[in-house]
Amino acid sequence: MIRRCDLLPQYRAYEREIDAAIHDAYGKALGLNCFRTYGPDFLSTDLGHYLGKEFAGETLDRYVLPEPKPRMPLYHLIGALDPLTPAEMKKAQDEFVAQQAKQKR
């Protein structure tokens, strides 16, 4: 298992992507959707090992679907702080890009 402390500093920004790629590759190597590998047949420890005794005996397959849904509803509420004008959108995009760049360092 790759742990955060094992990753070279330049790869820490991509930790989620690396983790997703490993899960996907594991499923592909077995000829399965990776979500089908989150049950006791494929995992050596239960969620209690990572999340505490209240999750003892449970595996991730209880919380995720084995196959992706073809469609999912999406709802978005506009709040008082959401950008509405082109200038507000540009400012929000610039802030988002700066935040993403900062996280990848």
C-alpha cells in the first residue's frame, strides 16, 4: 500500500489521481470494475482498521455501487455569494486556478 509519506514531494499534489489509477489498474488486472473489488473477497482488512471500531466488520462495498449509474440528477442552488456577472465569474475562475496551482505545489 502506498502511504502519503512514501510519495516523493513532487507527486504529493497528485496523490488522489495516483490512488484512483491504482484502484482502476487493480480492477482492470482482475477484469472487473474496481468498485467490485471493495468487498471482503478482495480486501484483507475491514473499514474498522482505518476508521475505528464502529466500522469493524464492514467493507467499502456496503457504501458504493458496484457499477456506475448511467445518469445522476444534479441540482445547484444559487446562493448570495455565487458569481453572477461576467466580472464575478472571471474573478472566481482566477481564484480557483490560483488555489489549484497552490495545492499542486
